[in-house]
Amino acid sequence: MNDFMEMHWGYSIWEKSASELLPELGQDFLDAIFHISGLKALALASCFSQDGDVLSQWRAYSNDGNGYVLGFRAKDLLRLPIKGLKVEYNEKKQIKEIKAMIKALHEVEESEDEKFGEDFINACIEIANDLTSYKNPAFSEEKEVRLVHLVNFIKSNNSLKIVDPGGIAFGKDFAAQEIKFLMSQNAPKTYLDIDFSNGEKNFPIKEVIIGPKNTVLSSAISVYLETLNIKNVEIKRSKASYR
């Protein structure tokens, strides 16, 4: 991701929210949320934009305007084993949302006979999940949407390992996927390959936007996609005047 503060930003919002709630809710309750949310699950995100033709995006992500933008049908992507999150860039709103979630969890927990039980753990994981939708306001032009899939940490010898719990996709059980890694900036980064075609029964790509520096013929892209059985994709050209 292009923001080196990516996950740190979400936890900075957590810290600010928790600090404001500390006198009301107490250290033990807030510590329980923090430790559970950080040790039980890892969020893997696929990142999209609501705007397919932004010059800064072309320059940063698409070979300086020589590439392509793929537009997807959101309703198809949301049938995958993911949670869709619209990124929030307003820091005051971020803090307000997290405080509301923490206070609601505290109210429920106060009425429970079993403290810090399974429902509490699941709620903590959801809070950690939602923290991935908070980003530095400087990136607001990206209008980002994230599809987040949670994988689990489990004990393994003297350490932890990552396992995929699977989920529901296209209305059916979705088997656990192989955990994969790639090396990035000298560290292993976790990822999954998730098939978004429902076994090649449908393809969620609805449009392709050709970059402002890309001289390819629109007909060439249309023929290419139809030959791959990716049907009825609208081909557009960027409106950005960039050469």
C-alpha cells in the first residue's frame, strides 16, 4: 500500500478514542479489546476506488497513464467471503465511530454473565476489522473502498501461524484457501488468491478505461476480452488531458 502509516493510522485512532473513554470505561476493559483484536485475526484487504478516472491515480498506479483501469460490478464482488468497507478520511468521524462501537460493546458486556466470552471476542475482531477502513485525510482523493477478508492467528509451537477460516461465497460455503506470502521491503506479506469468477460462471468486470497515455485501439481490448469469454465489457478512454 502507498501509505506507510496504513495500519498504524487505524490504531492511532483507536488510541485517541480509548484515551477519551478511559475515565468512563476503565483500563482493564479497553486493554481486553486491544489485546484480543490484535492477537486473534489479521485483515487482508483488496483496495478499489469509486472514481476510475483520476489523474493522480493514473500517474501513481498505472505506469504513468499508460495502463488501464478495470471497473467491477460491486454486487458481484460483495458475494465473495469479504466485508466491504468504504474508507473514512475524516479523523473526527473516525474517532466518533470507534467510540460509539466501544461504548456499545461495553453496554452489552455489562449485561453478560460470562465476561470476555466468545461474543465479546468476535466484537473485538470486528472493531479491528473496521479500523482498516480509516486512512490519513491526505489520501481522500483516492475515494477508496476496501474488501476485507479476515484470517486467524492460532498457536503453533512457541509462536503463531496464520490459517484461513474460509467463509461464504455466492451463497455457498467457501473452502479455506492456502495462505501465501510475497516478499516486500524485506518482509513477508500475507495474501490469498480468491476466485471472483465463481468458477468461471460469471466475471464481475463491467468496464475498462484506457489510460491517457495509452495508444491501444479500443477494439483491440474489446476483442481480447470477448475472446477470453469476458463478455459485454464497456471500453472507455480516460478524459484526463495528460501526455
